[in-house]
Amino acid sequence: MPSPISPDEQTYAPGFTLRHIFHHGTEDHPKLHLRKDVGPSYRMASGRRSFQVSSRLKTVTRMSQRDPDFIESYLHYARTKGAVAIDFDWTHQDIMVPDITDRDTMVELAKVTADAYVEGPTAGDWIDVGLPYNDTGGFGWDSNGLRGHVFADETNTTVIIAIKGTSAALFHSDGDTVTSDKVNDNLLFSCCCARISYLWSTVCDCYEKAYTCSQSCLEGALYAEDKYYRATLDIYRNTSSLYPSANIWVTGHSLGGAMSALLGRTYGLPTIAFESPGEQLAAQRLHLPFPPIPLDESTIWHVGNTADPIFMGVCNGPTSVCWLGGYAMETQCHAGLECIYDTVNDKRWHISISNHRIRPIIDMMLSYNTTPECVAPTNCQDCYDWKFD
């Protein structure tokens, strides 16, 4: 019999390849959920290669019951008025997680997140994997909604879900998801529905008066069927049904990184989020389960750099690029460990929105010989001057 893997032993996956693309509708078509399977012929024709990712054994603490039906029933219950806190049954499991100390692995995972921005095959049939739903009119590759790319190794032992990030001219990208992306950005990362000035249009109706916001209203808005969090849950549900025995990891960049972190928190999945805005406030508003462990044992890793104003939580105020672009990016706290490249001091980078994009981040990571230490943030609180009732 082979000897068991020790926590200090690094192993290499045989290579992850793109297997499926999920598109989940939002806004006008929240029940639309389609899947396109990607075969070897497309991967060869498009030049898509496999991604080599190293992993290590780690003991993780997560809920014993992680069936999607149970999780979603809990999330619904947690938002009901007078809900009593639930004492979850937690379990300790030894699973393979990404080796965050290996530079090449982190670069490969960043490339996986970049792949989620790339258009997939437009030919062929999309499979409807949602509820009975016949109105697919207007659906196209870049139609409004959330997109997830699913990668698997050769043995289907480990699966990676990469969630697409924000499309916006602000970040030097475009696409038909701009409107939905912006609504979800402003809902997730603002203190109260993007109510930062009387001149702004809000993305929900929870504002009550100056620096006062309805907590229950915010919770309902975040969990609404036509918003990205619910779409992310559906993508996970369908992926886990395709690979019921697989060890699932999650990754993403920007908004996709935040959605990855929220999904990872929900199901206890190893997560690498690149340049994510602060998602801790959203995790608290959604009543996501936080395991009773020291923060430094988290399996959610936020990778960013000090010259990215969005990751650092400083892209706000009337003179900021985010404000001028209509984005209320008010949060800075991450619910997990932070792995921060000090590009301001090491590379003499200036704080700029261009340092948020994934392609420059990949080049930046390659310029380092090592990865940064991942540490738990301390004394971080968002929206401290607001009252939520």
C-alpha cells in the first residue's frame, strides 16, 4: 500500500483542463442556467492548454452537512426574523489544497482566473440545467449574468471553479455583463445600496435616513434570486452534481474573487481570490458559517498587491476613479487570509486602477521568486459610521 501523504509533502496534479462553462442569468432571466461542455477538439483548436497546479495536504474544519439543499435551507432560515443562531456540527478533514507557497502554482491559478474572461465556443448546443424555463430569447455568449468555467484534472479527483470578474470600461474591459456586474459590485461592496450621495441611484431600497440602513432589507437584497450570490450557489450545485466525489476548489479575480470567497465560505472550499474587494461585510450579511478555528487556519486566501486601490479598499471618495465610474467600493475587509505583494515598496508602483487587472498581476507575480506570507487581517471594520437596524 502507498504511504499516506504528509502535510509537508507537495504533490502535482496531472494538469487541469477546461471541461464546462456555466452561464447563469440574472436581472430579467434569473432562472436561466445553461451549461456548455468543452471537448478536446475545442481545447486544441483554441490553443487552450492545461494548468499545472501543486497541492499540499491540509486539515480543514467545515460543516459536516454540506448538501446544497441543507445549506440553502439554512441560508433562508438565517434571514427570517427572530432566527436563533444554529450550533453547527463541524468536522475536521484532511484534503488537498493549493500550495500557496509555490510561486508557479499561484501564477497558474491566476491564469485560470484569466481564462474565465475569455470567450468560449459559440457553436454547439447549450444544455439547460436550471428549472423548467423556456424563454432563452436574447441569450448569447456575453448576455447579462454570471459565468463560471470548470476545470478538472485527468482523474476528476480535483475540480476548480473559476468565476468571471467585473467587465467594465473602468477596468479596460467590456462586455454585455457590465450592467449586472456594476449592480452587484455596488450591492456587495457599499455600506448601503451605493447610497454615497443624493446624486447617486441606489441598487436597493434599504436606505432609511442619514447613515441609517435596514439590515434585513440588505440581507434580502444580497440573497435575491436575480443577484450573483444565488447564481454562484447554483453553479456550485451543478458542478458538484457532475463531480460528486471530487475535491472542489474555487478561484476568481475582482468581483469573481469576491464571489469565489463567498462560495468558499459557504461550503468550506479551498479558495484563492485575486484582487478581490473586501467581501467580509457581505459574508456577515448573508449569515455565512464561520468555522470555530483561529483565523490563520483559514482556507480562503486573498491575493493582492499594495498598488491596487480596490483590493486595498481605498478606491472611494469623490475624486477616486471608482466614484467617477459609478462604483461605490466602500469595503476593505477580507474574510480570510491576505497574501499581499508590496509592489509600492518593492517595485515602486503607484496606486492605480491599472494594477487591479489580472494580466499585469500575472506578470507581477512572475517577477517575484517567492510568494508573500499569508496573514490574518487585524482590527478591520467596514462602515463603522453607519447604523444598521
